Amino acid sequence: MLSGYRLLWIMTLFDLPVVTKAERKRATVFRNKLLDLGFEMVQYSVYMKHVAGKEQAEAIQVKIKDAVPEYGNVKLLLITDRQFGNILHLGRHSKRPINADQLALF
């Protein structure tokens, strides 16, 4: 059985320049890369992905680092599955809650 302390979530928070057409294109390419890696959008510039452990998280972090656009500001935060479960959701809930397919029971 996998521990709630071993299962991780990667939270990607970013601020990318989007003034010029070229910057908007690079920002779109970056967001699409996150989606291709299996991330789901939580808020406009916040994406999350569930991973099985630190090794998998580190491999994904390298891929994200290689995709960061010039002048982009990207932060990566690892939180355990237990910490994720303690997040307090306030305000209007999104239509589709984020959950990992491999852990969905119903």
C-alpha cells in the first residue's frame, strides 16, 4: 500500500510575459507542455499533477525546467498526498475536481 507521505503532487505556479504575439505563443506552448505531461489546470497560472514518488517528480521537474520560456517565472512545489487532502477550498468550486485517475474508485 502506498503511503500518503510518499505519493506527491507537483504544483506548478507561473507568471509568463504575454505582451507580444511571440510571448503569447511561448506561453501557450508552455501551458500545452504541462497538459502533455499530465498536469491539470487548477487556476489560470496554477497546474497540478499527481505522481507516485520523488523520482517521478524529479524527472518531470527536469522536463518543465527545459520548457520554461525566456523571462518566464515558474515555481514548482511538491506536496504530499496528505497535505493535498488538507487544502481548504474556499469560494466557488470548479466543475471538475482534480483527482488522479489511478486513485479514483468510482
